[in-house]
Amino acid sequence: MSNWKKVYSSEFGHRAKIVNDILEEAGLNPVMLNKRDSSYNNFGNYEVTVSSDNIILALKIITDEIDFR
């Protein structure tokens, strides 16, 4: 996974899952990582990563199609 890059990070798992699912629908094969602390589960983030070949497209999709306001 050394050529995979983080394109999204959130403390909210449901938001990261939405981003992951949208990127999956676009065929980018993202990977969602749970980097929350397993003992207390009150700090850390969920990260969505994609292959370095898909970074620009993934960031464009996130910017244009996802709005959590």
C-alpha cells in the first residue's frame, strides 16, 4: 500500500463510508482505514485511500459530488 494516498479523513465513520462508497461506484477501488483508538474510541480518524494513479479523479469527485453541510 505504499503507492496509496489518503484522499479523505474524518472522525465520523459514516462520512468516510459515504465517500468510500461513492469512489467505489466510480470504479476507483478505495480502501477505508479505521485509525480510531481501539481502547477509548474517542480520538483518531477514518481515512479513505486510493491508488496514486487515481488521486486527482478521487479528489475531483469528492469536491464536486459530496457536500456534508
